Amino acid sequence: MSAAVRAKILELHHSHDAAPWLTRSPQSADAALRSFAEADAAWAVSRELLEGYPEPAAGDLKDWAPVLLNHLESEATSKPSKQQLVVALAAIVVALCNTTWKSGVADLLALVERQPKITWGILVIIPEQLSEVVHKYLKADARTLALLSHSQAMLDLAARYQPMSDEAPTGTLSDSDFSLAFQTLTQWSKVMGLQLLEHHGFACHLTGLLGGPAGNFEVVLDAVIEVLRRSPGAFMIYEPAQTPTPALEGLLGAVSRAMKALLPTLQSAAQQQVSLDMAEGRLLQHWAELAGTLVEAYTQLLWLDAESSEVLLAFIGACFVVHPQVAQAVAELWAILKDAKRDSKLPEGVMPKILHRLAEPSVLSFVRFGRFDSAHTEERSDLVQLRSAQQDILVDMYCIAAGTAEAQLVLNGLFSSLEKAESARDLLGMEVVWYAFQGIVEVLADEPAIPDVYNKVLPTVFRVSSAPAEVLSTGAALLRGCGPHFEERLQVHLAPAVQWLMSMVAQIPVEASEVIQELCGYAGKLLLPHFEEFLKVVAQVAQAAPSEVDASLHGALVGITRNLPDEQAAHAFANVCDGAGVLLKSGLDISNEAGRASFHRVLGRLLRCVAVAEEAGTAPAAAGVTQASRTASGCLARFLLMHWTSLAPLCQTLLMAAPATKDAAKGKPIFEYSDVAVQVNVLALLRRAARAAAEVPEASLAEGLASVAVACCKEGQLAALAALAQLSANPDIARGHVMPHLDVISSASLTHVQHGRAAEDLVPFLDLCSCLAASAGDALFASPQVPPLAQLSVAALASTEHDVLKPVLVFLQRLLTSRALSLGQGDVSSLAQAIFAHFHAWPRSMNAQTFKVFSALAERHEQVYMSTISAAVGAPFMAALSAADRLLAQQALARLRGPKLRALLGDLAALARREAVADVLQSYADCG
């Protein structure tokens, strides 16, 4: 708020005549108000008036009311300014309604004969103003109760209004008196809990309006919807049975009669595909919202009264096929019925009746409005959202009917539409039905059976040879959804499905290849007789396809053979990857993009094939290693050893060509080609190769990997060390092929730190140290490489990154608890000082590991631990503490162990971050 506005308000406050209610203010005051009202007005007035008056005194804000009201009544005031001043008056009423102006609403109602528009214009805004100052328990707030104490008089007045014409409500002074009055009651009910039906006169008035032309007015329908949602009889399906009040019964009866009268219009609109831009369309949408409210709040109407039930079901059925927005208003019906069925709230025979009445219009709605050429949505994103919502409706319908004869109503209705579309060569009509069947089959993924109709649906996909990509993509998605069932129920369709998808690779390359891989993963063993033929086709198609498609097609081949005995699986793996071997032997020139793209293709094939191969089994052969993983590792190791002399130089050159990105060292493979993807995939292959060498085990491959990683490390590329961390999972390989290189690796990493590079770049090295600590143990800690490792750990402790701290703290915990430690007391002291200097800044996710490191210091290096505590007075975590609190913290650190020490460390860190107060330390004063 500007100072100028503040000054004018103060000027007005001191100059106006403090006369009784409705006396006119001096002209100067009115002019002052007008001068800023027309320029800024609105929220400016209401906010400025309320600012600085948390406890308004008598004579302060209330005295503004006549000034604002006089200005509102002036013909010279523009409509925008009047609307803004109405907001100001509403704000004053809310501010003072339970203090100095308890009669605010009554005073406004007294003006209704002379200024009805201003009266209702202020009252309609009050709920919004109230919700801005009361954020919790609004309906029980003292201000709300004070305002509601005048509601009977307000209802009396509203019941006297008769509508003249329908209009779109805006909530502003441009609306009619009738519209403003009804909007006021609706808002007071919605926000403040005003019970409209408890007023007999208004209940009769509202019921009467529904029986005439005004029953179709938007403000009347909004009021009816609000009344139905807020009445005590709503949502009683989950409550003990009770008889609704006469007023509610009367209103429900009026709604049913009005629906019955409107039904022919609705059914006619369904035939004519009405536009919602027309008045008739808007009317139907409002009535559909009312029908949706009945379904949600009075579900029992669907079965309690036969006549009302028939009307409501017929009305809802017509709503489904009029327009998607009309259908959306009643779409929750199926979700509500699904919940009611689950909770056993539906009487016997109700659900079959509803399904028989509504299955057909629901299917027709989906087929009509879900087409990609639908004219009912302007934006493609809106159509996608609509299709998804309508698919959910059909899935809910099927789930409700599952296990009953009525389930066939949904499936038969869809298949009938599919047959009609195929006969008419209507590809978009076929697509929308495929999409529906896709949604249904996805919820059956874990079910042993699948409806027989899918044996007739899938051939319709195979008969489409050319179509828009969006149609073919839906066909592929349907086949993907059926994937779990191809091994048994849909076995006869597996080969045709793969053949069709292969024929679609040119049109929908990514979708088709991915689905082929998935189907071969589910039921590939059934295609073993066709393996050689399929391999030849893939060899022809894949080379010209994008690299991600190439990877998926080769992965599909491995999916066919992965369940063979180990030796046969390894032989098949070699056949699948033979093309990659040929490329490597050809001598790829990775100095140009064509060579890098070919190498990326090789990497993608290997990574995808080994990933598919290791998904074959689930029974563990050893801790953490499945038999399938071991077999996949053997296949990969055999291939890599055959081609290592060609592969290793390419990997090494690419890794040293550019710094690795932050996430590249542990990044998942990227199958779409780019220079970054090539580097990420090189690192991914080295890691998987290292895992293979550790699992098989394979010493020759391990030594080759170590050589590449060390060579890269010497050039400052530490990312390859992630492969050595994988190698270190095998203790023998860790000791024989990794530790001998540790001095070179440590030296390169130390140089990295000394050059001021980020600690985050050390993560691969720190992971390696952590893995070596776990596998090599005392053999590592007794080695001469430990001092430089400790020095690097000290540097890493200054970081606040989780990825840096986790491996270094795991390493330090094992280091400090080792009985073969080669560190001197001075080195341990340096570690302790670094830990004490930085632990308070570490993320909370490190609390458990921090405690373990402190415990290791205290239990295995007590002398160093105690001396570090004594010298910790100047440590950062002590900086905010008084001398007495520092002493208390030192004593607690020296004395406490176990859970109490862990709690203390957390509190000290919180104190250092100013998230706690020093009083928390008093709880540790007497702890033993």
C-alpha cells in the first residue's frame, strides 16, 4: 500500500463527520475517498483499513462504514470503484462482527429495501473475507457464529425474490438482485455452514423454483447442489438408516420430477451431439453436475425408490453420451459404486440392474469422445486427459462386474464397437477400443486368466498394416499389456504379435522394439524354434534402426534364450552379440561421430543383452547373486575376453577425452545416441564387466579392467574407479588385482584434491575405499597405503554431500575398528579433529553413521578421543555455546556411550545450526 493512500485515508478519518449511521460525510472527505478509490480502491482500501487494527476499538473502523456506503450510493462513482468499496465494507463487517459492530449484517439487511444490490453485493463477499482471516476451524470460529446469528433474516429476505431471467453469475454488482441473493446463500452455506433447508420458507421457495422455468437457472442449480451436499441426509449410505427431513424429501422429489421433465431434451441432445457453447449445452452440464451430486451424496437413490431410480439411471445414461464435460460430471459413479461394492453396501440385485442400464451408454461415451479426431476438445493434452479418465471408467465398470455375467456386457459392448469400426475401416475407431481393452488387461496383469474376448481382439491388431503412428502405438501398447498372458492363455498369438511388431519397427521404432523385448521376456522360450530366423531378421533391421531400437531387438533375442542351460545360453548370447564383435574387430574410428555412434551401438547391445539375461532367474546361488546373474556374467565375461584388445583402448580413449559428468560414474545406460551417452555407457559397461569378473570370477578380465581404470586415473579421470569398486566385492580379486594399484590411485586422487577440485569428484575413489574396507579388511588397513587414504578422508570430511560422506564414514568406521591398523596416533588424531570440526554440518541422513564413527573413536582410540574433546572448545559446533554449556557438552561427550551419545551428537549439530536452544543440554547433565 502506497504512502499516498495511507495519507488520504488518515485525512479522511480525521475530517469526516462522525454522525450516526447513514449521515453524509463532508464533501471534502468524499472527494478524498473518490480520488484514491478510482485510482486504486479495492483491496487497497480493505487491507489498509484493517492494517494496524488487530483489536479494533469502538469508533475506529466502524466509522468508515457510512463514508464508504455514501460513496457507494453516489451515481458519480464508477462501477469498478463501487465493486472495490464493497470489498472494503465486507472486510469491516468481518473484522468487527463480534466486537464493536455486532449488528453489521443486520444493518446491511436494513438497507435492502433501498439498496438491495449493495446489500447483497457486500454479503456475498463476506465468506471470502472471513476465510482470509480464519484459516482453521472456520465454521466454529466466533466471527462465523456472530455472522450466522443474522442468517434467518437473510433467508427471509432471499425467499421473497423471484427470478426474471437466467444469467451467468459473476458475484459482482452487475448481477441481478435475485442472483446475488442466491449466490450469497450458496457461499454462506459452502464456507460458513449455513443450513439452508432448516429455514422452512426458503426450503419451500427453492423447491418451488425447481418446478418452474427458474429451476434451470444456474444460480438456482448451484444452490440446490450446495443444499444437497450440506444437508444432514447426505452421504448416509455409510451411516445408520434414518428418514430424511420433509424439506429434504420435498427437494429430492422436485429434483426427480425436474430430471424427468428434462430427460427428453437430454436424450435429444445425445442424438444431436450438442455443443456446450450453446445455452442448452450449458444447462445440461449444470444438471449433470446435479446428477453427479445425487450419485455421490445420495447413492441409495439408485435403488430405494423404483421410479426415482429409473429416472436417475436414464438421466445419467443420457449424460454419458451428450458431451465429454457432461459425462465427466457423472463419471465418479463407477468409482463410488466400486467402493460401495467393496464395503458390501449395495443390496442384492442393484449392481446388475445398474450395469444393464449404464454399460452401453458408458461404452458409447468412450467410443464417441475418446477418438483422436474428437471435435469435443481443442487441445491434445485435454483429449489425452479425457481418454485416460474415460478408460478409468471402463476399468472400474469391469472390476465391479468381474466374476459375474454382467462383465460380458462391458466386453461385448467394446468388441461390438471394434467390429463395426473394422468393418468401416475406421482406424481411429479401432484405436479407441484397443485403448479400452488395454486399460482392462493392465489390471489383469497378476491374474491367471484373461477374458476370451482378447483372442478375438488381438487379431484385429495384426490385420492393420498401415495406419497413423498413434494408432499403431496403441496397438503395440495393447500387446504390451497382454504380455503376462502370452505364455499360456494367448500363446497362439505370440508369434503373430512379434511378426506384426517387427513389421511396425519402421513406423513406430521405439514402441515396437520395446514391446518385442517385453514379449520375449515373458514368453520367449516359446519362440526358440524361430530363434535363428528371428536373429537373421534382427541383423537386417537393427543396423539401420536407431541405437535404442537396436538394443531392444537384441535384448529380445536374449529373452528367447535366457532360460536355456548355462552352456547353451552362453552360446546363444555369443550369437546374439556376434554383430557387435564384428564391429569391434573392424577397427572403429572414434575420432569421428560415425565411429562413436557405432561404438555406442555396440555398448547398447551388450548392456541391454546382459540386463535381459540376468532377469531369467530368481533363486539365489549365493548371497546377493542369482544363478541368472552368474550366468549372465559368464556370458559377458566370455565375450569381453574375446574382444578386450579392441574394446579396452576405445573405452580408455573416450573416458580420457572429456571430464565425466557428476552422475556418470553410477549412471544408468542411455540408449539414445549422444556423446554424453557414449561416455555414460562406457562407464556402465566397465562396472557391469567388473561385476562379471567378480562373480564368475575371471582374473584376466579383472586385470584388464584395473589397467584401464588406473590409466584413466593417472590422467585425472576418477570415474572409472567405480568399476574397481565393483571388482572389490570379491575379496580375492580385491587383494590380488586392486590393492596392488592402490598407491597409484591414492596419489592421483591426492593430486586431484591438491589442485582444489571438488570433493564430489572423489566419490568413485571413496566408494572404492569403502568396498575395499569391507572385502579386504585387515589386509588393507595393515598396508602402507593407509596414511594417504586417511589424508584423503580428512579432505572429504569437509563436504556436506551425502554421496561423499557415506562411503568415507563407512571406510573410517572400519579403519578405526581394525586391529591391524598401520596408522600412527598422530594420523588418528588428525582424523578425530576433522570429524569433530565438521560433523555438525553433515546432513541428518548421516546421523547413524556419524554415531558409529564417534563410537569407534571412543572405544578403540580412547586416548585420542578424550584429548580431542579437551581441545574442542574452539570447534565450530561449540561456537554458539556459553562457557558453561561448552563444559557440559565436553563432559557429556566424554561420558556418554550408546543411544545417549547418538542423541547428544544430534542435539549438538542442531545447536550449531541454530535449530535448538542450549537448554537441551541440561538433559545430559546427570546422564550416566
